Amino acid sequence: MIASQIPVTPLQGGRICPLPILCLQEDSSFGSGSLSWIQKLCDRVASSTLLDDRRDAVRALKSLSKKYRLEVGIQAMEHLIHVLQTDRSDSEIIGYALDTLYNVISNDLEEEEQEENSTKQVDDLGSQFTEIFIKQQENVTLLLTLVEEFDFHVRWPGVKLLTSLLKQQGPQVQQIILVSPMGVSRLMDLLADSREVIRNDGVLLLQQLTKSNAAIQKIVAFENAFERLLDIITEEGNSDGGIVVEDCLLLLQNLLKNNNSNQNFFKEGSYIQRMKPWFEVGDDNCGWSAQKVTNLHLMLQLVRVLVSPTNPPGATSSCQKAMFHCGLLQQLCTILMATGVPADILTETINTVSEVIRGCQTNQDYFASVNAPSNPPRPAIVVLLMSMVNERQPFVLRCAVLYCFQCFLYKNQKGQGEIVSTLLPSTIDATGNSVSAGQLLCGGLFSTDSLSNWCAAVALAHALQENATLKEQLLRVQLATSIGNPPVSLLQQCTNILSQGDKIDRRGSKVQTRVGLLMLLCTWLSNCSIAVTHFLHNPANVPFLTGQIAENLGEEEQLVQGLCALLLGISIYYNDNSLENYRKEKLKQLIEKRIGRENFIEKLGFISKHELYSRAAQKPQPSFSSPDHMMFDHEFTKLVKELEGVISKAIYKSSEEDKKEEEVKKTLEQHDNIVTHYKKVIREQDQELEELKQRVNTLTSQNEQLQATVTQQVSQIQQHKDQYNLLKVQLGKDTQHHNSHGDTLQMNGIQTEEVSKLKEELEEWKNKHELLQGQLKEKDSVIEKLNSSQLEMGTTEQSSQTSKFGGLEHNNELQKELEMLRSQIQLQSAEISKLQMENQKLQVMNTAADPMLGDSGATAATSSELEGRLEQEIKELKSEVKALSEEKESLKQQLDSSSSTVAILQDEKSKLQREVAESKKEQDDLLVLLADQDQKISALKIKLKDLGVPVEDEDDTESGDQGDEDEDGDEEEQD
């Protein structure tokens, strides 16, 4: 064998290294012995005890795996997986093993081998190796663990290998990752890797992981994928970025497409607002790179994913509103009207704007106001319609404009009215300076280009969709066909062109023109009896329809026959029998004689059986591979589905059944009128309810203002209370300061009480002093009498010795009593003077501490002044309470209509009343103290008056002077 002839060189440590490993790829003679050499390398990986030997063997297998993929995959996969399990400590050998597995499993490296193997065989080979690898789920779990490693030589090969596994066996690998603990979360960390190559390959991995798996899509979305991907797109330059932006956009599409949960999460996370900068293209739009076109195309598709008609209506509507409010729709309209935009981007932008405005009144109104930057400015709708009816424009662009026009009119009665009004005689511009939408539609309807005929007919049919009023108004439209001939109605002109058929030379399919006109007439006449009457009034119409249906034509004409049968059936079903010659029964008899009922039903069924009908019924957007396939409109397929059954039943009904049906219709009309009446009533009630809501909001705001006023008043009351309490505390501090200097009294409480105590003590001593003064006066009067009697007795010398001795004895007793009284008076005068000095000191200190206290002789005045101030504070509080009561009454009057606020006001009222009651209680306590003081003073004054002492402050001085005079008189008498 060749392998036995390969020389080996022993190395230090017993290692054996094959020399020709590096040249195996260049040695063409190696092919015959490749299997045995790969087997020897696999044995070395399995049996070598030294890590370096195993590493060299794995490196050799890596170099062989690209050319000898099958052999390495068959023999080495098990050993490579074992290396991943056992040699995790060495990042180099792990990296070689992962690269080898990637080369074996991946089909991307087989481009050079396509000559020998077909593509299908290569795909099968990769799929088979992937199936072998994932047969043991632990292998995928092990790979997820390796992807967590930060080492570049481990993480990057691991990401590539896992991506290749997902490409080969996506659903199976997805399921394994889904059930693996934190499997998806581990992979999400790749987006945060600072190494761009790993981050970019991580995006590719997540693309494969999220394909067609809603559960994984939700997990990835809730792992903050939107935030990270949008950050990457912004960092790479939005639409000007490279292929990384493209990969991120493809991943976003995987996460959002057909996933309502993720779409709602994307909208609720305000990520739609972050899409606006994507479409901010500069004024200079020349030189668009291929990558920028691709990026912008994917960005537009991502917007369409969020507002697709296949999404739930509520989700689509909320996304449409968000796009309008964030300015995204405005930015798209700017691109729409810009110059130099590539055709495919312009087409996709039109389709995107179409779905952003579809069914959203606000967005439709904005689109109607957009003007093209021309001179004079023209509405964007007019400019788009000019492109639609211009046969030189690309086919896909004309289809996009038609879709945009359909979306603009979808559930937009206001827009429908504006389009139809441009056709009415009263609104047509007589000067011809400007082209209206109605004129463009009529021009396209009657041009020689069949595609323009079809597009204009379908567009006009959408202007009449589910709007009976506009169907009647469109009957007033008159067209001037040629000079000198009278004008004809639009309805008549359509039937004239339809009857001429192949006589008019047209570019394109002639069947296409007739199909478009028949769809327009069917939409126009459905659910509009007046239009049916106008159609039947032309005697040529019914014979033309019956003739078309009765003929045996080719396959191309069968579609026209089916539409003619549908139009005739509509003329029967919505016939109000106002024309005698074309009553329902006569038309049925005509069908029976000229066509046959079975034949008529068969021709009617040609429509729904047609292949192009099935394609058009799938989605609203008109998408056709070529103009020849442009036959049916999506909304028209709904009309056919609705009318096909009822027309078939109407053809077989008898006259009696028709009468019953008419009665039922009348009943239904009455019911509809009643429903309309109630809808009107409900609408009026809704308006009244809205007005009441506005009133409630107004009253609520007034209530909040008044509550703020009440809060302010309460705070003012609290401030006054705080000031009042501060005043009391200040008086208490002054009293304490006074006591600390006097060292005689312990002042506690309000200072007025201490003053009253001093006053009482002073009054007491005054009373005692006055009592002694009275006794002294009595004694003085007795002494005066005795002196006078003694003088009389001294002048007479005839007094006896006995009487003389008796008078002297009595006089001595009186003098003793006088001395005793004088000594008592002196003691009391000393005490009074001492108290007066203390009183003066207290008054001086009070005067220095608080201006409210007067001088030493004005204690009563100070007390009265304090009482006056307290009364003034009480009056102010009462006035504020009164004002608050008035405010409260006004609040109650204003908020009678809002019952929900009564409880709040009552709580405020009770709170205020409690505060007022507390304030009154405090005031009453003060008044009681003052009243007690007044009563005590009054009682003392009464007692003094009862004793005969005048109540005056000067009594002390007068009594002192009088006592001195009495003492002088006594001394003179003794002398």
C-alpha cells in the first residue's frame, strides 16, 4: 500500500510526524491510497496520548477535508466529535475540528467539484452528514456550548458549522436548539460581539434559525433582537451600508413576516419611528449603487410586512397610524415625488405607500394633499394616473400605480366622491388648463391601448365600489364624442365600445378591453336599480348580451361570455320592473328562449373556473407576469362570488317567488331604513356623548383648579395657625427669659396668666394697705377728739385729781396703740415698696422683650392689648373660614353635574370644618382664660369698693403722703 511507503521521522519524546502531509493535496497519486491514509490519521486522533500529536492529526484532516470530503466525513466524524468533547481545554485543536466538520457538512465548498458531481448529489451529501451529526442531540448542545466561548478560533468555526447544520436540516436543528436550555439566548449574544466577522456571521446564523419557526422568532424578538439589529443598521449607514445591512433586513423580515406577536411588539417598542431615517435620501439621487438599491428595496418590503392586507385589521391600522405620526409616510411620499430614483425603487415605493394608506382615512387624506414638485403643482394622484394610462411606462410601474389608486379609494367614500366629482359637469374645468383625475380615467378608458382601457375601467370601478350614491351621480356624466354630435352618457359610451368589439383597432389584447368594460358595468349596475334601468333603456344592450352568450366561441371568448351572462343576471336581479318591456319575467323568458337556463348557468360558471380568476382572488395587489394575464381585479372576484349564487337562483325563480322576494326586499329596505334611522340616532347620541365628555373634561379641569384653590386656602389657614402657634411659643419664650433673669418665678404657659398672678398679688397687698390705712384714719380721728378734749380740760383748772389721773391713763393707752399701728404701717410700707420695685423690674424686662407689654404701671393695658390682638387673629381666622365656606358653596354649585366629585368636596368640607372647629376650640380656650381673669379682677374691684377703698393706681402715693403728715402731727402734739 502507498501508505506503508510513506517515510516517517521519529522526534524527541517518541512522537511520530508524517512528513508528506503538507503536499498531499498536490500529489495526484494520493487518490488511490487516500482512504488508508485518512484511516491512519483517524487512528492517531483516537489513540495518541500527546495533545500535540492529536492536534497535528486533526490539522491534517482539515487540509484533506476539502478535497476528500466523503472519505473524511465517513471515517473522521466520530473522532472529531470525540475531540470536541474531550479536548475543550485546547482552543487550537477545537478550532481545527470545527473547521473540518464544517468542510465536510457544508455544500458551499463544492463549487470546484461540480464537474464530477451534480448539485443534487452534493446537497444530498451535506444533508446526510448533517443527519449523522444531529442524530445525537448532545452534539448540537455541545456545539452551542462551544459557541459561547470567547476565543475567536473556537467561536467563529462554531458559528459557521451551526449555520451549515441549519441550512441542511433546518427544522430538526431548530427543534433541538429550541428544547436546549437557553439555546436561543446563547446565540443572541453573537450580535453583541465586538468582532464584526463573528457578529455578521451571527446574523446569518439567526437568519437560518428563524426561518418558518414562529416560536423561535418570538424568543429572538423578546431577546432584544430588534434593538440590536436596528443599532447595527444605523452603525453601518442605513441604506448606504453594505451587505451587513442587507443581512440584518432579511433577519428582520424573518422575525416580522406573518408573526402578529412580533409585529405588535415591534410597534409597541416604538421601533417604527427608527425606520424613518432609512428613507432620508439626499436631493442628489444620481449614482445609486447596486447595494443601496437592494438595501432600500428590502427596507420598503419590511414596511410592507407591517401593513400587509393579510395582517389582522387592528394591527395593520395601528401600524399605519404610527407611520403617519412619526413622519414615515411623509418621507415615502417625498421619495415618490423625487427625481432620479431608480425604476424598481420607485415601483416598490408606490406599492409601499399603497399599503400604508389602504383603509386608513387619515393617511388617505394626507396622500390626497400631496403635490408633485411641478409648475404649477399637481396632485400626486393625478401625476400617478398619468403614468398609469401612459403606455410607454413600464408594465410593473403601471400595475403599482393602479394598486396605489385602489388602496387610496379602499373604504374611502370621501376620496371616491372627489374622483367622481371631477367627472361631473359642474366641476369640470372649462379652461382646460389643468388635467383632472376624471379626465385621465376617461382618456384611458377610451384610448386605443387595451392595457390603459383595462386599468382605467378597474380604477373607475373602485371609485364606485359599495357607494350607491356615486353610481347614481355617475349617470349624469356626459361625453362629447365628436364635433356636431350630441353628447352621450358615460354608460352609453361604454356599451357602444363594448358592442363594437373587434371593429376598433387596438394595441394589445382586444379581449382585455371588453373584460375591463364588462367589470366596470357589472360593478356599476350591482345594487343600483336606477343604473339598471338606464342600461336597459338602451334597446341594443339586451340583444347584444344575449347574442354574445348564445354564440359558440373559442376559449378566449368564453371569459367574455361569462361576464356578459353576469351582467345580464345583474340586470335581472336588481331590476325594479320600471320598464314594461324589460321586466324580470320577460328577461327570464328571453333567456329561456334564446339561450337556455342551463346554458346560461354554464356560461356564468366560466368566470370562477378561469385560472386568472383564481390568481386574482388570492391577494389585493395586482401582480401579473405579463399584460396578457391582466384580466381580473381582486375586488371584482369578491363581487362574482357574492352574485353568482343569487343570480343562478333568480333565473329559476317563478313570478310568484319574485313577488315574494320583492316583498322580502321591501321588508329588508324598511328594516334598512330603520337601521339607518337608528344609526343616525346613535350618531347623534355619539355627538352628544362627545359634547358631554368635553363638558366633563372642562368641569374636571375647573374642579382641579378649584381644588388647587382649596388647597391654597388650606395652606394659608395652616400658615395662620403656624403663625398663631409661633406667637404663643414666642410669648412663652419671653416669659422664660424673664424668669431666668428674675430668678424668682418659674414661668409656665401663656404670659398673660403670669401677669394676672402678679396683678392679683399686687391687688392683695393694696387691699391690706388700704385696710390698714382705714384703721389708721379711725385711730387718728379718735386721737384728734382726745386732743381737743384734753385742751378743753387744760384751760379749766377746776378738774379733779381723779379725773386727771383717769385721762392720763387713757391717753397713755392710746399712745401705745398709735405706736403699734405706726410700726405695722412701716413694715407694710416696706413690703409694698419692695413689691413695687420687683414689679417695675418685671415690667422693664417685659418692655425690652416684647413691645406688646407696657410699662410697670400698665399691666392691665398690656393684657387688654394682647386680648385685642388675639381677638383680631380670631376675627381674621373667622373671615378666612367664612371665605372658604363661600368658596365651598360655589364649588358645590359648579360641580352638581359631576357626581363623581361630590364625595371629594364633602371630604374637603368636613376636613375644613374639623380644622375650623379645632381653631374655634383653641380660641374658646383662650377666651375662657381671659374671661376668668376679667371675673377675678372684677371680683377684687367689687371687694375693694365694698371696703370703701377707691380703685385707682394713685392710691399708693396718696396714702403714703397722708401717713407722713399724720406722723408729723403726732410729734408736734407730743412736743
